[in-house]
Amino acid sequence: FRGAARAYATGRRGALSKQPVNPDELEVLREVGRGAFGRVYLARVRGGGGALFAVKVLRKSSVLAAGGAESVFTERDVARTARHGFVAQLRCAFQSRLALYLVSDFYPGGSLAELLKRTVRLSGAPLPLDDVRFYAAELSVALSYLHSVGVVHRDLKPANVLLDRDGHVAVSDFGLARAARAGLAERRGLQKSSKVRGFCGTVAYMAPELLRAGEQHYGPPCDWWAYACSVQELATGSTPFEADSSRALFRNILKGDPRAVGDADLGALLSSLLRRDPDVRGGARACARSHFFRQLSWRDVERKRLPPPRAPPLPPFLETRA
């Protein structure tokens, strides 16, 4: 981070357009993660009141060497487009001569994947059904919103769903996202078509049409398949088509029967979302009408009026600060 910041300060005059933030304006507190192209730091703006942000620092050389430029700019553009309480919020993006910076809100509750892993370790079982219902409801609202503004996530999974300090969800990681229809995404200049194609994502959550991406296009229904796989994993500890090998996993997704879940209402919802034909696959309407959510008020869900089932444990460094 400091090396990239120095490059910003010592770069040739006029080499970069005027940037909204100078890296030296950020006080870096600690490293909180690493990715394929760089690192993520916890930081705050000097003199900015103490609010914490997650700063993803991507070295340009690494991004270009891996052919990841499109992914990085897509993540920036989609995050700028999506403004919703259940979507991770990008606050600004800027660059130095050596690095790209994405500054987002910091979500101290970790991810749903981490929550599931911690729950299994402590209790020997996956999440309680009422907890699953809460997270699935908020995630359904988030996904419906993204599709309404023309964004297909294409890599939805528990690891890409963060939790804020109170325990509400925030969908993140839009590096593989695409615009699938006109709307707000079109006005922002994202890649747009009625449907998209290309093999991408995490196989355990990939819809059949994604595995056949060379043969057919796909759109928002692939996200609802991934949603169903994620919800089933939270409820049972495993994805619907889990297998011991990649080949077996591919075969199960394309032709196998999904693993059963214990709750009949949840099972009926997942069955509608795991139809192999995307034209008849369930989606937002199936969730809204599902008996699994009949105890919830969707208006309360959308307005964050439902109390989260648990407050996520804060990282030790935040507890020290508090």
C-alpha cells in the first residue's frame, strides 16, 4: 500500500487524471485479506471522523499479467450501479501509477461461509432453520434488486455474502458480474445484452446452463440456482449436488437429483429454484410465494426491520477499539 502511495506522490505530473482521493489521505490500520491481484486493508480517512473502510489495492502489473482488467473494471462499475441496503457499497475508486484502489464500506461480521463454518465447529450442526430463513429472505431481496437494475452476479455463494455489524447481509464481489438487460446498468455503460455467455463462477453453485456456456446463453435464472445452492448449504452443511470429484460434481449438476432437505417448505422452494430448464426455474416470485417465508413480512425484510438472529462476533481488533 505504501509503495503504491509513494508512486502516486512521485509520479510524473500529468501522468494521471485528477483522482478523487490521494492514497496518503487514508490511514491504513491493518491488512484484512488477500486476493488474486492484491490485498485488502482496513483504513479510515485522515480527519474523516473515524469511519472504517475496506480498501482493495490491486497492483496493475498483477491485474494485467492475469488478464483481469475487465473483471476489475466490471466490479467497479457494477458496485457503482448497485445502491441497496443489502449490497456491499463502493464509496469511491481511484488509481496511482502502480495500483488501483476500490474503497468500500467495511463489513466486520465476516461472510455467511465463515458463519456456517463457525456454527458447525461450535455446535456440530449447520444453521438453525429460522436463521436460514432470515438470511435467505434478505438475500432474495438483494438478488431481486440486482436483477431489477440489469445485473447478473454469476458467482453468488456464501463466501460472497458479507454481514454488517448488526448481522444483515451485503452481497459482494462483482468481478464476474454482467449486465443482462437495459436499465440502470445500461446508463452506467456496463456490458449489456439480453443474455450473456461464458464459463465462470464456482462449480458447486453453477447452474447447468453455465456448465454448457459454450452452447447456450444464460441470464438471471443462473443466480437463482446459485441462491438455492447457497441456502441449502446454510441449512444442511452441503450444496445440493456435492460430490467427491469435479467430474462427479459436473455430472450431478447436469443429471443428478439434488440432496433432500428435512423441511418440506424449504424443500419445495429449492425444488422450484433447481429446475434445470432456466425458462421454468423459480425466482423472486417463487420466493415471495413460498410457504417457507410465510411467517415473514416482506416489507419488514426490505426495510431491515427484522432483527438478525445473531450479532456476528466482531474481529478482536474491533472489540479492542470499541
